[in-house]
Amino acid sequence: MLRIALPNKGTLSRPAADMLREAGYRQRSDDRDLTCLDSDNDVEFFYLRPRDIATYVHSGDLDLGITGQDLLVDSGSTVNQLLELGFGEATFRFAAPDPYLSLEGQRIATAYPRVVEKYLADAGIQAEVITLDGAVENAVRLGVADAIADVVATGATLRQAGLKTLGEPILESQAVLIGRSPAEGNGAVTQILRRLQGVLVARRYVMLAYDVRADGLDAACAITPGIESPTVSPLHREGWVAVQAMVQRAEVHRIMDELYDLGARAILVTDIHACRL
């Protein structure tokens, strides 16, 4: 049986569960449950503190886990990152009252010490890292640190604390599937990896169907090349064909406009709920 760790709470918890449901796996019905057995797929899910997931997978107690890249780096665990999952995006940055502050020799407060230490080591910067648990925005005002390193979204919280971002991001993070070993050779791991990849494709693409004159087919297919190639079928109406192709969801309206200008008609968009490529 495959044993998988999922975030018990926080911003990654619900998106991770939703993605696994879309992939055909049973999830807990009560957020207070700490385990969920999916006997149909021979998988047991364990809902853990997000910061602990990489440690459990690294130890070998669990086979797979879903966690953030930031938490993975901060754990110091040696595991394989198997798949980026496209949710839970986060940007880590330094911030201080002076946006031109040099970090050399400064005190930097953070709740992610290993993330910051790795960045400083790679950049050759000597600084003192002060570990705090939770929000760190007030560390400078209270005299604990000269700068902070934290997740930055809109920057509103930083501005309220009188801070401004420094330099380039420390780390761009998102949710990832991690495992003790590569997926190759493990059928159960390969199966869940394939299913999650299918969910990612289904979320990014839609199926576009349209009718177009046969003499405009080559131009239409250049607009909608699909993943491999479009599906083309003759219509009862002489000189016309029906075309189906997968296109990126974010581009669908532009593509529909271009097809209509080309002379295509009956242009329809359908959601993809699951796929295997």
C-alpha cells in the first residue's frame, strides 16, 4: 500500500485534496481526520503539519508527500522532487526600511532559516540569521533584526510595517510532489504521477471544436496545432471539415477570434476533466 502525506492545514491543504479528488483518489470528509484510506486505489493518506512532510518522506516512513518547495528546502531533507503541481505559489524576498540596504553583516529575521542560509551561502554573503516562529514583519521595529526574509504577495503587510523589498527574490516556490526515490520502476508511484499530470493538463487545456472550409484547413491547423495534431473529420456539407484540437485555456478567446476571422464557424469550447497523453 502506498502511504502519502498531505498538508493538514494551511494554504496547501485544500488545493492538494482537490487535485487528488480530480485524480480519482478518495479524500477525508472531515478536516479533523488525520488519515484517510482509499482501498480502491490501495493508498492511505496521512494529514500532517506541512513543515513535517518532507521529514517523514525522507525518513522512509511515508512514500510520497505534497508540500511547498519552500518547506522542502527549509526542512533540509534529501528527497526527490517528482512533479510541480501548479498551486501554492509563493515568492520569498528580503525586506528592510532602506531598500538599498546591504545584507553583509546584517541581522536577518525569518521563519525559514535554511532557505535564507542557502541563499546567503550561494551569494557569498555573511549575515546573522535569526529564526522566529510565524510573522516576522515587526522584527526590525522591535530591534531584533536589521532586515527580514519572508513570503511577499502584494507587499501590503510589509508597507504597513514600514518595510520595502530588497533586490531579487530569494526563492519562487509552489506545491510539489516529493518521494524517496524516482518514480521509475514503481508502478504505484508512476500511476499517481500519471494521474496528477493528467489533472494538470486538464486544468491548462480545453478542447476546441469548429467547422471550417477544406481550403482553409491548413491555416486553421496552424492556429490550433493541438498536442500532437488536430483531429479532422469530413462534414456532410461539401467542402467543409470538422476539427478538434486541445488549446491552452489562457489563449482560447484569442484563438477563437482568429478562427472566426479565417471563416471557421460553430466554434465550441469544452472543459477537459481528465486525460492521459
